[in-house]
Amino acid sequence: MPQYDYLYLGDNARTPYGTRSFEVVYEFTLQAVRQLFDEGCPLVILACNTASAKALRTIQQRNLPLLNRRQDKQRRVLGVIRPTVECVGDLTESRHVGVFATPGTISSESYPLEIGKLFPDITVTGEACPLWVPLVENGEADTEGADYFVNQHVERLFQKDPKIDTVILGCTHYPLLEKKIKQFLPPNIRLVAQGDYVANSLADYLVRHPEIENQCTKNGTIQFQTTESEANFSHTAGVFLKETIQAHHISLK
């Protein structure tokens, strides 16, 4: 959807969120949502599984009605877990699904809970991978040094449930480890990266919600904000996007 205007806010000074408590993740996420609302965004996507797992529902139920009432506007906050979950039923044949994610996402049990609502016949097994995000952010995703930490968690997941035939990469960093993960996966395992599913779900959402879509400006621009130093953010963003990124520093409170 290149026609839309995008504002990306990375709370890089306080990441990773994956090992933080529910209370802290909720507080930090709410601060970011308010910042993006203040910038004029009618729709905010929590492009983080941990924030989606630990903060989304509370923000939607507790904060969003009040924020909308104060501004007399219709604004929305969406996450990345539900769009991923909705595709799983068509992907698994064994009805056994694995999830690689941060400790925070795994402890929240968001994936088994959400999958259970739509597909109660599917068994979900999670494996927390606390070192995978640091590997990616430190540029170690393609190195031999990452082999041990990737293989360790792959083996642990399939020891828990050898019947798994579909594995969700439940963190936005993990696609950068996809090639490495596939080296250690058993044959014929489907690996599910979230990007396409989330993007397609968003496109469908905007068709179904013209009251939100009509508020979205369409000049084809992208802006980046970070709570870290601009130089650090630009370096890390370049790893993901394979291009030079210019960011602006902000503070959240």
C-alpha cells in the first residue's frame, strides 16, 4: 500500500520489550500510541508481538474510548497477532503448531489463546528465544556464532511436540533469522513469517472500515522517529530495510 503516508516510531532506547513485565510494556506502548495520535495518525499498528500480547487489549478497552472521546475522533489501534493467527488454520495439516517468540509473548499465552478461539482443534506449543533479538540487532543473524542459539531452540520446540508441521515466527526480528532457522528445522516444516499476512489483513481492514481509511492521508511518504540516537537507529533500520534511513529523535513520556 505505497500510496499511504506512514510514520514509524521505534522505542529503541527501551527495547527489547520481550523480557519486560506486563505493566512496563503496557505503559511504554501507551506512551507510543499517544505520541502517534498526537502526530495525527488515525490508525496505529503495534508492530511488535510483545506489545500486541501485553498491551493491545488493555489499550483498546480502557484507553482508546477515552482518547477518542477527548478528541472527538474515531481512531484505532491494531496488533500483529490476530492477523497471523487467522491464517494458521489453512496452513497446518497435522493441527500441531509451534511458535518462536520472546519470553514476554510466550508467557502471555496470546498465541494459544487466540488460535484456540478460531481453531480449537489445533495444539500450540511455544518456545521462548530471548537471545534471538540481540543476535539480529547486533548484526549476528548470518554468522556461525548464531548457529548454537538457533539450533538450541529449534531442538527444544520439537522435543516438546514432534508432530508440529507449522512454525510461526512470533517476533518481527525473527525473519532476519529465517535462513538460519531453516537450516535446523526438520524437513517439510512450514515457516510462517508475519509480514505478508499482517499487510494483507491491514489492506482488508481499511476496505471494511472506510471511516478510518478516509482519514489516512495518501502522499506516499514515510517518516521515522526513534527514542534512541538517530545514528544508532539508522544503522539498525538499514539492516532490516537494506537502505539508508533518516530518523528524528523524540522522547516519550
